[in-house]
Amino acid sequence: MNITTLLLDMKGAVSQGMLWSIMTLGVYISFRLLDYADLSVDGTFATGGAVTAVLMSKGMDPYLSLVFALLAGLACGAVTGILNTKLKIPSLLAGILTMIALYSVNLHIMDGKANIPLLGTDTIATKAAARLPGGDKVIAGMVIGLVFAAAVIAFMYWFFGTETGSVIRATGNNEYMARAFGVNTDTMVILGLMISNGFVSLSGAMVAQCQGYADVGMGIGTVVIGLASVIIGEVIMGDRFNFAYKLVAVVVGSIIYRMIIALVLFLGLKSYDLKLFTAIIVAAALAIPVAVNKFSSKKSIAEPDVSDTDGGRSPSDV
């Protein structure tokens, strides 16, 4: 095995993990904070890539195109939320409907093309690489991902500490209790999904720019990747300390997921088996905490507390 090749693969994995971590933070909002299984992110991720690629091909600044990608994601999240809260469509079905609709919408955005290359176009990666020693685009992607991830974490830490953010978290924790306190839970669900999908779309735009093309199918499996990253981060770093720590754990989980994928590909796993491998990772990560809790419960039952008020002496010793 070529260790140099492995190290290069790992460097690329860390860079990709940082870029995809923005998406993972978006999935964390819907999955953990809202307790909402939002499948629309598969379509929203591709929407971000499509929007930024089309705008850049028309001469727009790459950083400005990210703003429009973010706005497109906010709109996608609003559609899912309205379908669920106002039209009373179940959350899973609402996400699926949005995801399916976005496939056609993304093709319209891309003028019927399934792929838009960005070769020869200035992107956030090329602009950042030009300012770095050596002009390494992989390192540039890593730096960009780190800066954006830090900014998103700072925003989430601030916003979800405000009254509105706290109400969104309360809605996800117990919607009926929040409603009993006079909270408009429908509005909170829509707002939460908008923020979630906005970050997912932003991540899709960043990934498209750094990889040099946007593809209509680039978002397939995004929700599974996001869930895998969230769960891996929680299992490895634990669910403790404050909210900021949990958000950092999500980013770390995204990086570790990409490193695992790079490692198994290096060891010879076929690329078309990645979806199966990801599903196995998610299932294993979900099962590990359950297995640990069961083992701990059985161990505590098997080992009764032998201490007593007499310092462990039996009545016959008195």
C-alpha cells in the first residue's frame, strides 16, 4: 500500500468533510432540534449547486452566488414546512414531495442540462488558493470550509440562544407543550426548516464550486450522509457540555465520515457500494449506544450493591 497516496486521500477527505459539514449542521437542526425527518435536503443540496453554477456561468461573483444559493435553500425549506403545517401532509411525505419536485426545478434552473462544468471559472476555491502559498486547492477548500463552519456554528449558537431560537428548540422537544404556552408551532417548524435547508443549499453551492461542477444528482443520499455524520460525531465526542460543543461534534463527525469513506476506498471498496456502506455505518452508530446501555443495565443488575450502614459487616460480626 502507498502511504503517500493514503495521506493525500485523507487530506482531500478532511477538505470535503469541512465543506459538507455545513450541510451536516443543517441536518442537525431538523433531525435533532426539530425532531423532523426532512428528506427534502437531497433536492436542496443540488439546488444550491445548480444556482451557484448558473449564476457564475453568467459572470456573477462566486461569493455573491453563495448568497443566492442560501436564499434558494430558505425557499425550499419554506415549501416543505408549508406542505407539512398548513396542508397537513405528514412530514416524511412533505419532504419526499419537495425532493421529487426539486429534481425538475433544478433541471429548469440548469436550463435542461444535467451537468454544468465550472472549469476555467473563478470559484471560491481558486480565489482562496491564489492567496495561499503553493496554490493548493485542497487546502483552500479546507480553509474555506473551516471559516464557513465556524461562522455557521457561531450563528447557530447565538440564534438558538435567543427567544425565537429557544422556542424552535422547545417546539422540537415537545410541540404540544409549546402550543399550550401559546407558541405558533407551525411558524416555528417552517422557520426551522428554512434555516436547515438554507445551510444545506449553501453547502451544496460550496461543494459544487470546489469540485468544479454542479450535477443534478449530486444531492442523492445527502440526508443519509448528514445523519451518519451527526451520529458519528455524537458517538465519538459524546452528548455533553454545552450547545457549542455539540455543534463542533457534528463538524468532527462530518470529517471522520469522509475519512472513513476515503480509507475504505483506498482499501478496495467499490464506489457503487458506498451507499450500502453508509447505511451500515448509520445502523451501527445508532445501535452502539443502545447496546452500551443494555450492557450497563445488565452489569448493574448482576453486581448488587454490597455496602450497608455497618461498613459491609454481617450481623454475626457485630
